[in-house]
Amino acid sequence: MANQATLVIIKPDAIKRGLAGAALSYLEPLGLELIGAKAVRVSRALAEEHYMHIQEKPFFEETVAHLRGELHGVAAVLALVYFGERAIERVRQATGATNPEKAEPMTIRGALGRNLSTGLMENVIHASSDPVEAEREVRLWFKPEELLRNPYGAVSERVR
């Protein structure tokens, strides 16, 4: 299978709880190449574009506020791009199910995530779901010159 790029976001709940390094330690053994990394202050426009696929859902506003750090008083997230064979699938396996209570205990979300009594799901990390979403997300969060390699071959129009 060909190499792929995938976006990973260490969310505000993980940063607030001091879990960024712990979350990343689950990804290091995968042996993927880290081709992009930065701290990002998430604008409303960026959060809305990132979550455009759930804009009609009742939890859209809370999800946008969460990614922006408004629910945890955190000013930024860590955005990373990993590259390698089956990167999307391998990172998703390490990440675990979206709901921490349903995630396998040895995954990032199973070990580090939690659901609060208020109903807020603190699932620590975002990982691209499939190749189409991965390319859209990488292009949304990173300019080509911010990546150590071009994971998409020929330069094409950026999605933004």
C-alpha cells in the first residue's frame, strides 16, 4: 500500500491535563515520519471548516468551542502530520473509538480520555478518518511550506 499523510490534533482537554506527551508516546512506536508540527490558535472559521461534516448536528457548537479551547481555557492545540505506509489506519487504531468509554484500554482515548458528568467528552485527540478527509484536513491546517515533504505529489489547489 502507498504512503499516506494523516492529521493528528492534540485537543485542548489533553493540553489542559498535561497529556500531550503521553498521547504522542502512543504514536511514536508506529514508526511514522512526522512531517509537520505546530501549535495553533484555532479560529472559529478554522474550527467550523474542520467540523463541516457535522455542522447540522446538535453538538456542532460545543464541538467547535471545544476545539477552540473555550471549554478548557486553553489558547492552542498541537497539529501534527504523520506520513507513512497505512498511516491513517495505523493512527486510528492507536487512537481508539471516539467515545473514551468504548475505546480499548490500550488506545490513546481508552487510556487517557474521559467523559465528564456534565456530558462533555474529553477524547484527547483527533485523527483523520479516511484518505479524502486526511488530505482535506492536512491542506486546511498546513501550508505546503510548513511540511517537510509534499505528501500529495504534484501541487494542486489548496482546500481552504
